[in-house]
Amino acid sequence: MAKISSKLRTATSLVVLLCSVGMAGCQLGLAQAGNERVDGQEPGATAVGESSLVIENDSELPDTYPHAHYEVRFHARGGVPVLHWRVERGALPPGFKLEDNGFLHGEAERTGEFQFTLAVRDGGSPQQGVQKGFVLRVRSGLILNWSNPARVNGNRIEGSVTVANVTPDDLDLTYVVMAVASNGRATAIGYQHFVLRRGTKGMELPFGETLPHGGYVIHVDVVGEVVPKKLIYRERMQTPGPLQVNVGP
């Protein structure tokens, strides 16, 4: 107690002495006194406040397709390194993996729309954490659409479709169109077999044939193969109901 009182008297005497010299000296003395250590804390030390943690990636991630290599790096702003990522809810596409550092990679095994929530936590104490939901769509690499939907023209059913190849490979493509009657009998009204080059978009494929009187549901089937990789892409579609041919051949 005697030592503390002695220090206090010394500091007070210094301030009084400097103040007697002038205001400038008084201010200097007070500044020096304020820089003395308090309870062992270093002079000039300041408390660091917590920063908010925010996931920067958009909720809708880039699309992909089956068997295509996929990479996305997740980023967060704020927090204290090192950040740790995990899937909180939902599921990644089969064939995908999220690393602890926020690196998502893999090759999707099937098509579909996948919704999941990711969580990231920082290395602070206490830890900060935040979550965000994401959507990732795995689309077919072989795209099939109606160009001219199937229609009746006299005693014919005819139309056309478009195909596109967005895979990184050329596809050995087989295109078949069948008209299936109410009794189950199927008649081919379109067929082609050729190589669909990668990057091809909107290639039109026609179909059409003269048919007997009756109602027909039209089925379109395209199959693309990558033989060296043992990959098969397949797309199908059909008319919502039968088309009626009223005029005989």
C-alpha cells in the first residue's frame, strides 16, 4: 500500500510541476501519464470488435450435367480465419463433395434439382457462424424439344424436334419416333443415326408418315452414346394424348 501511494505521489508531483511550466507542458504530462500500463496491458492496445460473417456466393449455382466435371469455390466475407464449411441441411448431387475449405467438386451421377443449406464457421473465440441456402440444377447434356409439335395432316402425322449436345463429347446419336395405336401396335414414323457434334444447338430433326385410320400417341426417343467413356444420355417425350387420323391411306 505504501509503494502504491509513493507512485501516486510521484505521478501527481510530475503533473503539477509540468502544469506550473505552462498549458502545453500540462497536456504533455497528462498524455504521458495516460500511457502508463494499467493491469499489465500494453500502451495503445485497443479491443478488436467482432465482424459479421457473410457468404458471398449467389443462391443459384451454375448448372451442370451428368458426368461433367464441376468446381465451385465458396467465399465468405468477415470473420476470423480459418473458415470451416459443411452441409447443414439437404443433400448435394450424388457424386459431389464439399471440402472443409469451401471447395465443391465432383461429377453428378444423375439429373435433378438439388437444394441444400451450407454453414460456415470462423476460427474466432467465440465462433461466428452463418448459413445460406443454394440450388444446383443438373440438366441433361442431351437436350430434346419440340420444334413443330406432332400434328395430323390428312392421313399423315408429322412434325419435327430439335436436339442439342452440351456435353464435352461427340455423341453417337440414335433418333426414333414411334406412333403407337390404341391396340398397342407401334409404327416408326422417324429414324436417324448419326454423330451429334459437341456444341451443336437447335438441330432440327423431322418425322412423318402416312398412317391408317385411328388414334396414335407419338413417342420421341433420342439416345446419345460416348463409347470410349461408356456414357449414355437419353431423352424422351410424347404427345399428351392420341392424335386422330380420320382419312385412310
